[in-house]
Amino acid sequence: MHDLTGFQRDLLYVAAGLDEPNGLAIKDELEQYYEKEIHHGRLYPNLDTIVDKGLVEKGEIDRRTNFYSVTRRGRREIEARREWEDQYVDELLTESE
């Protein structure tokens, strides 16, 4: 996951948190988080990148709509990333409770 952009990592996290979302559902979630519009020209090439890296699978709902599901590799990468993050911020987060 070290070679993903922050946006690609966010795409992966959102795809993992939703049940086989389509691109527009992912887009809606990220627009709420970023508080700005995400253009299709940014969204779909980045989704294709995480598909190409084997982190997400793309399936077809109908001829116009795809769904995305996180692969086992994608889940392992998320877990590894969270462990890496925890070594730096876990103590900070527990201090604030």
C-alpha cells in the first residue's frame, strides 16, 4: 500500500467499508469526507489503479454500472497499514480519552 496515493488509499478504505459499492456510492462518501466534488476523471482512473494492483475486484451490476469489492490482499494491506499507523498514533489516541 506504500505505493498508493492518499486518494487511492481512501478509495480502498471506503470500498472496504461499504457492501460492494458502485463507483457513485464511493464518490458520494468521499465527497462528504473531502467536502468538495470529485470528478469522474479522477475517480475512475484511481479505482482502476487499485483494481490493477489486486486490492479491489471490479464486477458488473449491469452494462453501465460496476461494483467494487476488496480482495483478501486488499484486506491484508489495510490491516498492515493500520498496524503501521498504530505504532505512531495509538499512544496519542489513548492519551486523549
